[in-house]
Amino acid sequence: MSVTATRWLTVGLLIGGISLLLCEPALATGAQGMPWETPMQKITRSLTGPVAMAISLLGVLVAGVSLIFGGEMGDFTRRIVMLVFVISMVVSASALLSALFNTSGLVL
């Protein structure tokens, strides 16, 4: 490396070091979340609360009884009952896991 390049490197490092020492730190005044976090937290609480657990258990019960004692159902009706059954299972599993492991987020 030439002498000129070494001088420029030294000057650059010196200026960079001085600018780092003189700059003011960017201090955050508070932890502001994204604008969609509050509505998402409300939805999470709704999907994992006691009301959701009761509704999902009722849905599992009704869907199970209708599949067992439903008799002759059409294909469309059978698929709707199975869809209600699966959604109820997902919501109840989410509420159960939130209660067991004390998580604050939605667990699906």
C-alpha cells in the first residue's frame, strides 16, 4: 500500500471514530407496536378464551352426534359437518394448549 493510501485510510478511520463519538444515540421513547397488533391480540384472546373453548366443545359434540346418528346425509351436508368438526377441534386445541403452556400467542 502506498503512503498516500495509508494516510487516507488513517484520516477516514479517524473521522469515522470522531463521528461515532460525537453522535447522539437514537433512544426509543417506548415500545410502540405495529398498528395491527392490538386487533390481532383481541382476536387471539377471542380464539383462546373460555367462550371459544365452550363453543368448540359444543361443536365437537354436535358434529360427532350428527355423524354418528345422522342417518342418510348428502355429500355436501356431510362435508359441512366434518368442516365444523375440524374447526371446533382446532379452536379447542388452541385454547387447551394456551391454557396448559401459558402462551400469549395463538397456537395452531
